[in-house]
Amino acid sequence: MKTRGALKKKANVALISQIEPKKVEKALKDSSRVQAMQDELTQFDKNQVWELLPKPANAAIVGTKRVFRNKLNRDGKVIQNKARLVAQMDIKSTFLNGFIDEEMYVKQPPDFEDSQFPYHVYKLTKALYGLK
């Protein structure tokens, strides 16, 4: 007898992509990658990593890019698709999502701009991947 839970697990496995895309355009065509990107942005909001604000005059705005990876199990099989939003800039942060003292602004991720405030930028309160 198959339960809904068993069917759901089977359905999730079918959605996992085996290929790590190099470009966002390719990832946007893959529903599991889009979900991974959305999940990360949701976590940023939940953990108060940033705050959406109007672009300040005279502030340098750092660009962002996506890095896609597959999470593997011990057997080397893909079990989850990961998407990381990274910003490359040298600032001091103790660890990922550690609080930062500098004022740093990043562009909204392409294809995930806030529809009400498309020209706003994010002021970081915590470190992102790629911040050193």
C-alpha cells in the first residue's frame, strides 16, 4: 500500500536536477533550482540578513551572482539542489551570517526583484557567502 508520504518523497526525487548550471538563465528553467533560490531568499528574510531600502546617494552597490551546487549523499547520489547568492567584497566577518559593522549594499538578485520596489537595494546586516 502506497501512502501519500511515500508518493510525495518519490515526486521530490524526480524534481532534483543532476546538472549544476553555470548560468542563472539555465537554472531559471529548472523548478528545483528556482525553489532552491527562493528558499535561500526566504532564509535571508527569516534570519534578518538584509533590509530592503531605497538606494542611498553616493553608496557603492555590490553586485551579486548565483552559484549552484548539488548536495550528495554518501553514495554520491544527488539528494538536494543548492543555490547560493554570493557577493565578492573584502570586509571582516567572523563567520557566515555574522554581523558586519560596515555599511554594505547589494543589488537585488536578478529575476527575484521586489515588484513593489524594483530599484531598492539590500543593506546587509549579516555576511553573505563570498564576503571575506
